[in-house]
Amino acid sequence: MNIGRIDHETTANIGTAKGGLATNIVMPDLVLECEARSLSDEKLQKQTSKERKANYE
């Protein structure tokens, strides 16, 4: 999943990251809340599809 400035029309960010109960541990789960914006519907669909796929990998 790409984040940051994807191209001149598209941007993707991680809004929040939640997981773990202590510092310096391997978390059993991690929840990322992501967002994407684009002036192109096609590029937005492509980016959000990548974000959703990353959820299951």
C-alpha cells in the first residue's frame, strides 16, 4: 500500500494506528485507519482497493 503523495491528483494517509498494550513489543494486532483523496474516481478506486487488500495480508 502506498501512502503520501501518489501522483499529482492522489494522496493517501494513515490517520490513526492502534495496537499493543506496551512499548517495544510485537503487537498481536494492528488497526490502521486510512484515508485517500483523488481528483480521479478511477485512481481513488485503485488506491482504496490497495488499502482494503492490505487489511487482509
